[in-house]
Amino acid sequence: MISAQKDLAAAGIREKLGILFELLKFRLASLIAFSGAMGYCLGSNNVQTSDLVFFIIASIGITGAANIINQILEKDYDKLMKRTASRPLPSGRITVEQAAIWAAFLGIMSLTIFITRFNLSTGLVSLLSLVLYGFVYTPLKRVGPIAVFVGAFPGAFPPMIGWVAATNHFGLEPGILFAIQFFWQFPHFWAIAWVLDEDYKRAGFKLLPANGLKDLDTTFRIMIYTLFLLPIGWLPYKLGMTGINSAFIATVFGVLFLAQTLHLMRTCTDKTARQLMFGSFIYLPIVQIAFLLDKL
């Protein structure tokens, strides 16, 4: 009897931990932490493994806190979408209060690491990112595509945060890393919004640009933002941050990325938008890795 009770208690703990982990959106948080780690390694002259590990932990934590705030505020809307109805909050597997405590713990822990292990600037920009994503971008999603513009700021902060953590310095270098990820956000997110348009409309989210339709006007805007990536991809080389090899790689993958947007302009189909979405997931890490390898 006692053994059975212990097994039930252990199962309950594992279930609760699984729910807390699910709230993090760990895959998304890991991708963002990877981007920040690339910025940290680019900015650092001598990467210490322990510092890099702490940076990644704090990055996952602050991103997880922002994700949880987003889920708390959108709990009732998530119930309306097939993709999100089974999440912990809309499904009732965890309370808002419990989720808020978890978000507060992650946020405080991460900011403490950023400030004490690195510098105050890193903590302040991370806090700004959390506020913009959780409390500005999230409610704007039901207002209009301005949400994508606002959300592009916290979405582009990670590599800049990484650089500032390594150098305690703002300047052109972290600004260029920010700019690359900022302009990348638009084709990336609008491709996602295109694919999930029907689900988003159930929750009243208005994220596609122009007239909000899956048409040529929308694809034209996607193409324009992708076009910016071509000249910006050369700037790290021009500033002496990396070598010319990574500039060529950024150009090649920028052209391939642009070709996908032009293909979407010709077809305006969900299938092509999905291909663009996956193409965006490939472009950014490859370019960032190329920058880092070219620096070594």
C-alpha cells in the first residue's frame, strides 16, 4: 500500500514537472538561446565554457518566462485553436497562479544570472525583451500586423544580448547582429502566419500584412524584408567581425531564401508558404554558424 502511494506520488511529480517543462516551449527557447550563444561567442575573445553554459541557461529561462506570460494572457484564445487547445493552461492541467509563479521564478533566476555573472546591460536588455514580448506583442496580436513589427524587436535581441554579455558594450557590431535577425523575423513569422491563418482567425489574431489576405500584396511585403538580408549579411565582414567566406555564405543562403519568397509570390499557396517557413529555420542558424566559424 505504501509502495503504491509512493509510486502515485512520484508519477504525480513527474507529471507536474512535465507540465512545467511544456510551458517553457523548450524547443523554441533553445533556438533563441542558440542565437544568443552565437552572439556571445562572436563577441568574446576567450569563451569560457562555464560562462557559456550559464548564459544558455539564463537565455532559456528568460525566454521560457516570456512564453509563459504569453500563454497566460492567451489562455482563453488558445482554447479556440486546434494547435493550442491541448496546452497546459487551456486544457486545465495547471492553474494560472501556478504558471505565474513558474514564470516569475524563471525570470528572476535568469535576470540574476545575467546581471551577476555578466553585466547590468545584459540584464536590462533581457528584461526589456521579456516586457515587449509578454506585455506588448501578445495583446497586439488581436489588433493587427503591428504586432509582428513590435514582436520583431524581442525576437531580434538574443544575438545582441549575447554580444553585450561578452563585451558589456553596445555599438555597430551588436546592432548588425540585431538587424539581421530583425529583418529575418518578417518572412519567418509571416510564413508561419500564412500556414496557420485559419487557426489564428479562430482566436481573432490579425498577423498577416497588407489587407490580411494570403495574396500578392502580402507576398510582396515578405519579399521586401527578405531582400534587406542580402546587403546586411555583408556588414559583419565589412566591420571586421568575420571573414569574407561567411559573407559569401550569407549571400548564397540569402539568395536562396529570397528565391523562396519569389516562388511564394508566383504561387500564393500554403505549400509554398510552408516551404518558406522551413527555409527560414535553415537560413538563420547556418548564417550565424558561418559567422562564428569564420571568426575562429
